[in-house]
Amino acid sequence: MAPRHFLTLLDLSKDELQTLIVRAIELKAMHKAGQCPQIFKNKVLAMIFEKSSTRTRVSFEAAMSQCGGSAMFLSPRDTQLGRGEPIEDTARVLSSMVDCVMVRTYAHETIELFAKYSKVPVINALTDMFHPCQLLADIQTYIEHRGSIQGKKVTWIGDGNNMCHSYMMAARQFDFSLAIATPAEYQPHADVVARAEDHASLYTDPVPAVTGADLVSTDVWASMGQEEEQAKRIQVFESYQVNSRLMSLAKPDALFMHCLPAHRGEEVSADVIDGPQSVVWEQAENRLHSQKALLEFLLITQAVTQ
Ligand code: CP
Ligand code: NVA
């Protein structure tokens, strides 16, 4: 049987995602109680990072170690990938040796190609198009604070980037409505808008987008790989900063999220990210717990089902 992959949130069914979040909350409680179920004993995760990472690398590596398995960090600089070995060949070789491969890369097509040739599950740890692992943590965090996210109003402010695209897929899978405020030339890709079905609406003015929101989320204005556009983007995005004026338009109990790393004074003001509505630290911590649940689903649950 072909392995299940996690390249976007659409790779799991709505029911599978709900079950995964419940399990993430359970694994978190066990972790806090000092219990580490050894569910990944003898399992090995290979982690290919073509871009920098703090949270993703540490959370995946810690998840594997805490549950009895191991993870190895691979960068193009130190592997033959950086010297031009084809993705297909790398996928065939790695997947003959390890139980799961996590990839952070640029073009989404790269990870799709890797998955096509992999005999083991492949996890998207961020591409230019999607960052689905982050959304597992974000949804877990929302549910822990406010209960079900179904039917809620979520607002995305800033760049129509990989995180925005992932929120759009989450809106469809977890059944919330997503209001997206971006400058006109930085709107999300039209094909992703179409795949969000009727769950996403686009704005250029952040005011109507954020009014009455239950959750407000943003991200850096220049993502990894766009560093040379930083100065231009700071000008274009100036009126899209999530600050206390904008947050005051959301519901009084609205939460603020940011996948991190953040640039205080650019996409978010310091008083918002460090303020009482911000849940960014739990959001980051939940990467650990939700990815344990994801790894368990791909490595254990699927192996039993197949
Ligand atoms: N949010 C996130 O993926 O962070 P890192 O780039 O540090 O992994
Ligand atoms: N949009 C950001 C997310 C970082 C976790 C980037 O791609 O750099």
C-alpha cells in the first residue's frame, strides 16, 4: 500500500484531523505528568532542512526522542542533495532506511516529487506554499483556550503566504470562516482560494476583516527566501500591523497567534504579541504535542490500518 503523507491539511480527513487534535491534547497532558509513551521505539525520522528552523527542528527531534525513537538532521550543505543528487533518488534511498521523512524546502513541487518516490510517510515542514504542521498546533491552541473552532471567525492579516494558505485549508477542514486582509498585490494564490471552497473571503482593508474576529493571526511580511524584498514590503504592509487599535475591533476575548519568529514593530506591535490576548508561546509548545500525534498517526495508526 502507498504510504500516507502530510503535505497539506487536505491529506487527512476532517475526522482524522479532529482525532489527531484530541490525541495531541492527551499527549500534552501525559507529557506534563512526566509520562512519555514509548510509541516510536526503534523508529527513525529523517529531517531535511533546506531552510532555517528553530521550532520545527526542535519539536520533531524532541517528539521522536521523548517517545523512544530518534531523528536525524540533514542539510543540503552536508548531503549529496546540495551537490545535485536528484530528489527522486534521495527519496528512494532515504525511505529504504528510515520510517518517516520530514522536509522543509522551497517549491511545493519538490516535496510532492519526494513523496511520489518515498516508500515511507513524508511530512511537509514548510514549503513556499504551505506549513500544515503549524496549523495543527494553532488549532490545538485555539481549542484548548476556547473550545471548538467550528463556525468561528478567524482573521488573517498580512501576506498571502504559506501560513495564509494553510489557514485557508484549515478553514475548510475545521469549518471556520477566514477573513484575509492583504495588500492587493500580495493576495493568496487563486488556486488555493478555490480549494478553500466557501470558507475564505478576501479583503484589502484590515478593518472589516478583523471586526468581530475570534482569532487574529499574522506572520512576517517577508518569508524565508524573500529577504531581498524586505525593505519594499515594510512600506507596502505598513497599515497591516496587528496592533492594539486593530485588536480592539476583534471580539473582546479574541486570541492572537503568530507562528514565530516575529518582528515586533513590523507585522505585530510588542504590546499585542506580549499582551494578554497572545497565545504564541503555547502555540509554539504545541508543535511538540501535535506533531507527536501526527507521527503516531502516520507511523503507528496507519501501519495497523494498512
Ligand atoms: N513556526 C516555525 O515553523 O518556526 P521555525 O521556522 O523556527 O521552525
Ligand atoms: N512565512 C514564514 C513562516 C516561518 C515559520 C516563512 O516561510 O518564512
